Amino acid sequence: MPRYFFHYRTDEELIRDEAGSDHPDLEAAEHQAAELGKAIIDRLAGQNGAVGLPRTIEITDATGEELLYVVFWAGPKIGDGSGGEITPATVH
């Protein structure tokens, strides 16, 4: 099973994933990156951080070749205030 590395980029720094993790294919790695992005946004929101700024998970293979960029940020809430609001998907 191939090993993928998920490097987290903000405007200020690149946090490198030194361990990586095994996934059956790039599509599965992309889903993992989306989950990581959601977890990062949830954590930032809990800390009153800037969730509207774009961030990136850069997926590379074991040789360091860049395979895919997953860009994410928190989108605005949409709704009429009745509790049925949704947040649009923001993984691109």
C-alpha cells in the first residue's frame, strides 16, 4: 500500500508530515486530507482562530513528489436563522 504525506500549509509556514500514512490510492489520501482539513477548521473555530483564511494540505508520495493540493477554509452559514442552516462544502 502506498505511503502518502500530508503537509499542512498556512500563510506563515509549512508543517511537514514526517511519518505519513498508508492509503490504497490517491483518492483515499484525498479523503484523508479533507478530514484533516475539517479537523483543523474545527480546532481553529474552538480557539476563535481565523477560519476564513484558505489553508492547504499538500499530499506527496514517499519520494517527495507533489501529487495533490487540497485547499480548505470555513464557508459562511446559509439559511434563514431557523436552525436549518448549512455550511457549504469548501474543500477544493
